[in-house]
Amino acid sequence: MENDEEKDYLEKRIQMAGEFARLEAKIYGTYVVYMDEYEGLVREFPDGTIVKIR
């Protein structure tokens, strides 16, 4: 049971970090780089535009 709680906590923290990064990108007019579900690198701009890097 403890592992499930730790996993849930970690997943929530990761999600919050991503949301914070998007908010900062919007404030500073930059973009966020991350791996999409197909393991490709993408840039996500504050207006919602997503550009594949590779």
C-alpha cells in the first residue's frame, strides 16, 4: 500500500512540475520541451502550438 501512495505522490508532483513549467513559459514568452507519448521531443508554445524537434 505504501508503494501505491508513493507512486501517486510522485505522479502528482511530476504533473504539477509540468503545469508550473507551462505557466512560466506563458509568463516569460518561451516554450516547454518534453517527450511526447511516442518518445519524440517536442516544443510546446504558450499558444498551444506543438512542434516536433525530432
